[in-house]
Amino acid sequence: MKPYHDLLRRVLDEGVEQHDRTGVGTLATFGGQMRFDLADGFPVVTTKKLHLRSIIVELLWFLRGDTNVRWLQERKVSIWDEWADDKGDLGPVYGKQWRDWVTADGRHIDQIKQLIELIKKDPASRRQLVSAWNPGDLPQMALAPCHCLFQTSVLNGRLNLQLYQRSCDMFLGVPFNIASYALLLMMLAQQCDLEPGVFVWTGGDVHIYSNHIEQVKLQLTREPYPLPTMQIKRRPASIDQYEYEDFELVGYQAHPHIKGAVAV
Ligand SMILES: Nc1nc(=O)c2c([nH]1)NC[C@@H]1CN(c3ccc(C(=O)N[C@@H](CCC(=O)O)C(=O)O)cc3)CN21
Ligand SMILES: O=c1ccn([C@H]2C[C@H](O)[C@@H](COP(=O)(O)O)O2)c(=O)[nH]1
């Protein structure tokens, strides 16, 4: 996870103080990139223990097309609670845009299904994109999408994926986002009979919240462990049929968890 530590260090060293929407305040830089070759192991932070169950359940929730937190809460995942209304709704966030984007002329587009069909039919296509950024729907969303666009590419029988994340909470959100998209890449590759390749993470406003600075400094004193491997124990018939029990992270060695408050 050297790219992650290097970027944390860069934000600490070069970040400028910024007053942000939440009122907490950040150290911010603009533009950053990290590359993780899945052949080198599964990219999960080892300098603090990550709660991988929340990450897997959240990804399955996106893929269900779900935008209500009840399904997450039934599985003891509370990371979206602060943004939900009293019915548990978040508005047309990721799940809606990925699985049921509604066009101006009333068509319903399943971007994930179309992506898989396109990768299989035309692996050389340079149009393998999924967007959660739907300007018409933004006012109804509880939070504008942070991981807003991703593209895949097939080279030498390997599926690569690049994410564009417009706003990046380096201490809390980004470790979740890296692991989540690495897992999505593995699932897409499995469904398309390809090997997982490189995950490229590209960030816009890359920041550390002022109440995470001490945690980040502690984290950077720790020596990373070798990366674990992620095993998908069966090949479900479609992207809709993965379950939490299908995933096993093997050999995850990590330093103790470090707590940090989420800025709402
Ligand atoms: N400020 C902010 N940062 C984010 O990362 C973020 C948001 N807001 N809003 C929407 C989602 C929700 N996400 C979250 C929210 C909370 C945690 C969090 O508290 N993580 C704890 C463990 C919590 C758990 O697994 O139950 C951690 O220590 O990583 C992580 C991502 C990512 N997003
Ligand atoms: O997956 C996610 C979701 C959210 N974040 C962070 C990035 C920002 O700190 C906030 C969003 O605030 P905006 O004012 O809408 O930019 O949440 C993340 O890192 N990853």
C-alpha cells in the first residue's frame, strides 16, 4: 500500500488549509493517482485494521440498486446512517444510477449489465464507462457521488479499472473506496472470464480532515505488512448473485484499528 502512504504523506506535507462544507476543515491538495496491480495482492490498508465486512456489504448494496439504508442496517452496517432521512432513504445515489439510470425520454438503463455485455462483446472498446454523476438527479441525492465515474479496459486478457473520485477523505473514505473497487474489479473480471489486472485510483480534491491529522501521523509511523489475497469461493451465474459469504480475505495482517470521526 505504498501509493496510499505516499499520498497521505503528500497531503500532510503540501496540503493547504481549506474550510469545507462540513465545517470541520481539511488539509487539501488537488489531483492524485495510485496504481494497484491485483497480481501483487488485494489492496487493503494494513497500517490500521479495516472493517472489510462493511465494505463488502456496501458494494453488494450498490449492486442491488438499493438506495435505502435498511438493508445495510439489517446487516449491521451503519456507515450511511448519518445521511439517510427518517424512512432510511438517500435519494437516487450510486445503486440507482448504476442499475436504473432514467433518461430524459423515459428509458431505464442498467449500466452494470451493459458494461459486462460490452466487455464480453467488444473488449477493445474504449467506451466501457459507468457514471454515477447524473446532474439532473443531484438535487435529490443526500450526498453528491464521490466515486463518480469508472472505466474498464481489457489488455492481454486482464481487466483493468480506473476510478475517478472527485472528493477524497483520505483517512476514512479512501481505504474503503480502494478495497471496494478492487473487489468490483475482481467480480467483473470473473463474470467476463478475464484475469483481474490493475486498479487505478484517480482523485480530485484529496484531503485529510483536521480531526484526522494525529491519526494519520500515527498511521505513518507504522510499517506496512505484506498484502493479503482475496478469494471468491464460487462463480455466481451473474453479477447479481454474489453473497457476502462468497468472499474470503486470506492472510490479512494489520496494525490495530485507529478511530476517527466522520465529517457529516
Ligand atoms: N466525510 C465523509 N467521509 C466519507 O468517507 C464518507 C462520507 N463523508 N459520506 C458518505 C460515505 C460514507 N462513508 C463512510 C462513512 C463512515 C466510515 C467509518 O466510520 N469507518 C470506520 C469504521 C466503521 C464501520 O465499519 O462500521 C473506520 O474506522 O474505517 C467510513 C466510510 C464514506 N463516505
Ligand atoms: O465514498 C466516499 C464518499 C465520501 N467521501 C468523502 C469525501 C468528502 O470528505 C465527503 C463528501 O463531501 P463533499 O462536500 O460532497 O465533497 O465524503 C469519500 O472519501 N468516499
